Amino acid sequence: MIRDAHDILIKPLVTEKTTILMEQNKYSFIVNKKANKIEIRNAVESLFKVRVLNVTTRIVKGKIKRMGRTQGKRPDTKRAVVTLAAGDRIEVFSALQ
């Protein structure tokens, strides 16, 4: 099933740890839980016009949160770390640093 690149990449993930990874030319995204590595690679290459060398993914379980007696759960998310070829950059992340 072919999805649109905007449906696969939900939003960029910017934390202290991911900004350190950006120095190694690795960029992090929150992605659709049903997307596979090939779809993620094609989405990043088509949206940002870069060459992707490697994609690693992980599913982060949502935390259980309480408000008084009631308890709820945050949704699980899938995160992808994309390694780019030397010399390639994603300008969206450069503006955030």
C-alpha cells in the first residue's frame, strides 16, 4: 500500500539527544506506526531531496498517567532515526538549532 509522504512522516522530533545526533548527520522523526523502513526512506528522500543511507525504527510505549482516581494511557508512538549521506542536510532542523 503506497501512502503519501506527508502521511508517513508525522513530525520531526527535536530533543537534547536528537540535536546531538544531528551533528552525526542523523535526523529523528515521529512516523506512522504502520510505515516500514522502505516507506520512511522514500518519504524523506522525496520531501527533503536528500540521499538516505540508513533507517532505524523503534516503538515507544505510551506512559500511564493518573488524574486523581482515573487513569489513562498516552498513545504508543513509532520513531525513526534517518542517517543521511555526507554533505546532505535537512534545513527544517537547521532552523530549530
